[in-house]
Amino acid sequence: MANPFTIGIAGITVELHSLYPHAEEYCRDYLVKTDTPDMVIHSSEDLIAADRDAAFHLSDERIEPISLYRQIAERLPAYDAIVFHGAAIEYEGNAYLFTAPSGTGKSTHIRLWRKHLGEAVKIVNGDKPILRLTDRGVLVCSTPWAGKERWHRNCCVPLKAICYLERGTVDCIRPVQPQQLVTHFLHQVYLPQDGEAFDKTLRLLNAMTEMVDLFHLQCTMERSAVITAVEQLTGKPYKGEHI
Amino acid sequence: MNIRQGFVLREVMGSTVAVAIGEASRTFHGMIRLNSTATQLWKWLENGATQSTLVEQLCAEYDVDVDTAAQHVDAFLSTLRTEGVLEE
């Protein structure tokens, strides 16, 4: 058994007791020291085995971080937080979360933002950020769990908008009501096994989607998609490279 | 007929959805979005019902003719069957 270590994510400290040393390395950008962690999580062979089906090509040591994040995700609702599948970026002080089923093109779209707006665009998390409801609004928070590109930066940023992405033949973005995205979002949010945490997750989702702007973006994978998205999502004129 | 154990109605983002919780969620990964008629049918079904009692109740509640009601009920039951949510 590896030594326990503690990480700080979304303002919550989590003491992790892993079986393998890889987990601490995986979390190296989030390590903190505290005697009184908010959460204590213990890894186990059984829990790793439960995640093995979806990740059969990985060794147990490589599966362990996935298993640990699942345990964390189960407990997050008690801290007014949820895990949401999507890619989040920061631009001019606000965060924008792009969500869609895997393979749709979230990473591609974000690369376009970065390419045309340059360093003003900063990644927050490329795969599974935490959304936390605070009295200052919704924060999007990075974690070590950032997808295969490992796009992440240890930070929490106020969330301004969530954009549901779909590939299309034209570039078209429109504001939408929560009801129009409920089916999509229920497939992208982590739903806990525990009944209370499950209900709390839905309540948090309800509250959060009332507090941020919601958009549906149909886009080509062309540069024109970026201008369309940026102006609507930020509410400001496009300031990037002239296209 | 009944709703299978482990499926509940929840209000999410302005809609009524039927979701699986606990054990049932291990096999059922979807959710069913219900309009107001379907929500009503679901609630009646939770207390146990037959196709004909559902049709009767729908006629009484919504002032529709039997054929229209039967169409709604059959479509609803068909969806539930497909999703594996109906206990017959």
C-alpha cells in the first residue's frame, strides 16, 4: 500500500489512501498538506475491479485513479458539488463549459478558441471538472482527471455559460432553456449510487442551470465556428485574429 | 402492471424525468422524459393498474374519447416495455 496523500480540489481537501504509487503521481499538481481533510477515501481491489470493465486495457495501477475519482464523485454533493463531463476554458475572467458525448469535438472546438484568441484562452479542465455551487455563483474547478490530453490547470473560475455542442453543417448558436438540455445533461453529469447524494445532485443541477447561460451550439469544425461561439457566449465582440 | 422497483420520477431542469436509482441504475443508464400525460399515467401505474383502468382514468381526467385515450396509453406502455421499466 502506498502512503496516503492529500489533494485540494474545488476547495475541498481529500485524503487518498491508494494501493499503488501511480495515484499520487497522477495527482501531483493538486497535492496539499492538512491534518483535517474534508474527505478520506480508501482504495480497494474490489473498487478497482468495479471500474475494470470500462478500462480493460489498463493495469490496475492505471485504473486506480478512475476508481478514486468515482468515490470522490459519490461524496461531492454533500459539498454542493458535482462532476460534469465537459471541457472548460477560461477567457477574460469567466469560464465556459462545452459539453457533448465523447468524440463530438469538444477538444477540437477548444483548440480553435486557443488558436484564434491566443493566450487569453486558458484551459481549466479538458474532461471531468467539478462544478461547485457557492454563494458567489457556480465555480468550475479543475482536477487531475482531465482526459487523455491531460488538459488541466489547478484553478477555480466563475462559470458564465454551458454550451451543448453538436456537429452540424452550419455554425449556429442559440440560447436555450434548461428543459431543452435535460436529457443531454443527465448523460453528462455523474449520478451517485446513494439515494440522498443522487437527489442532491439533481437539485444542484437544477440550481446551477438556472444560474448560468445555456446555449446549444451546432458547429462545423471550421474557424468560423469560433467567432459564432465567442460573441454569443461572452456577450462581447470577437477580438481574435481576423478571419 | 406496475413500475419496476428502483425507478422514480424527478423534476430536473424544468422537466419530469423517470430515472433509475440504486441497484436498478447499474443496468438502466437512461432516463425517460415524461410530458404531463405520461407523468399522470406513471403515477397511476405506480399504484398498480391495467391497460383498461389507465384508459378509464385518462378519459375521466382529460375529457378525451376512449380511442384517443387508448392510443396514448398503448404508446406509453410500449415505451416503458422497451425501456424495461414495466412490471407485468
